Amino acid sequence: MMGILVILLMASMVVGIIFLSHTTSDSQATRKKYLEEMTRFLHGRLEPSEEYENAYKIIFKHRGIEFVYHDIRDDLMENRFYQKGHLSTKMPFNLLLNFVEMQRSSLMSSGHSTRGVTVPKKLQEFAIFSNNPTKANDLLSDPDILKVFLKYKNIDSRGHPVMSLELKGQIALLVFQSPGEDLRPNLLDLQYSPQSIESHLEDMVILMNKLEAIKDIG
């Protein structure tokens, strides 16, 4: 009886190892397939990334603006990994726009101000910090720009607000969240449909055009 149990245990371990190896190889195949398909769609150039380990980047232009898409994979442990995507482009001037969770007790129904940045009511879950409050206010007061940021506002599983789009000084960065998270935009959508990146590019173009329009103001 003991011998049979040992044989069954060993058999289950072998099956588990085979399954995990197939899972890993399947994920690598999915990664390769969607990156190659996206590169063709964007008429871009796919190459290894120097900025991140175990990452690839696609360099391309959309409506005359140069973009870089990074596919980033962090191996947490054997057969487990965390994957996300970064879509970025250079901005016409240096502007920081950081979104931090606002304490619920200090929320104001008509919006609030964070060190000179007036936070729109629809973004009141955040405190927004900027190195240039004047330009930040010009940006956020535009209905089209507000619509873009609202598209990428999330509430995570613990009830905390998460903004997937931020301005980081010299670059605008849109994060495609890990497939294991119920946040948007999600990398899983790109993996299934690489062409879906186009709608996000249009949002970034709207943002870049507005930044270009206000760069000499103030």
C-alpha cells in the first residue's frame, strides 16, 4: 500500500513539473507573438531593452510623435513572474504630475487644492503634486484632458485609487497593468489584441498636443 502511495506521489510531481514547464513556455510564446504582431501593426522596431532586465521595446512613430513601448517581465520565483507594459513619449517641456491617494477624511465635494494644483472633482480621490502648478491647472482644466485621465483612473481590490497615466518630468508614461490585476489599461488586452494599443495612442496624442499648446504659457 505504501509503495502505491509513493508511486502516485511521484507521478503527481512529474505531472506538476510538466504542467509548469508548459505554462512557462506558453507565456513566452504569447509574449513573443503579441510583440511581433504589435511591431508589424505599428511599423516599428523591436529590440531588447537596455533600461530594464528581461524586457523588450518597440520604437515607433504615431501621428509624427515618437513613442516607445516596453514589455517588462520580473521573474519573482521559478515559474512565477510579474509582467506589465509601459507606453511612453517625450514631452515638450519638464512637467511632473504625480497622483497620490487623498485621505478620505479630507475630501471636499467641490474639489481641493494640493500645493497650488486644483484637483478636479472627478479626481478627488487623489492629491496631485506638480513642479509647475500653473501648467498643471491649465492641463487639468481642459475637458478633453480630464476625460483622458479619467479613462485611466482605477480603484484597486483594497479600495485604493490608482492612476495608470502620469507625467514624469521629461516623459509621459502610461502603464499597462499586470494581467493578474483588475486595473486598466491591462496588458492582457494587448496580448489578446495588439491593435488595441491604437486607442491609447490617440489619448497620448491628445495629451501631447495640449502640452505643446501650453508650453510657452506662464
